[in-house]
Amino acid sequence: MAPHKFAVGQKVHFSPDRQQLHSGQGWFNIVRLLPEAANVLQYRVKSEVDGHERVVREDQLARP
């Protein structure tokens, strides 16, 4: 598997899937690099707005 595209502390934009729209999109900071699940790399991210943390897939993230 390829290495993670994003680094801890990096600011990213999160775009949820349709079924996750309640999760809210926006700007997040990478808190932790997580191992892959179902051949997709994952991250723990923290919202800049409310401080809520969640686990997201790499394909849901984009650079600013």
C-alpha cells in the first residue's frame, strides 16, 4: 500500500459521503495516521470549528 498523503498536524478539507452528510464537511487537522481498512488508508481528524474528532478515509480529504 502507498504511504499516507497527509501528515499529522496538516490542515485538510473533509468531504463526507452522501450517507455521512450529517457529519458535516469543513476544515480539519490531521491528529493521527491510521492503518488501512479495506485497502484504503485512514486518518483521525479534528474539526477546527467544534473540536469533534472522527475517523475518515484518505479519499474524503483534500489539501486547502
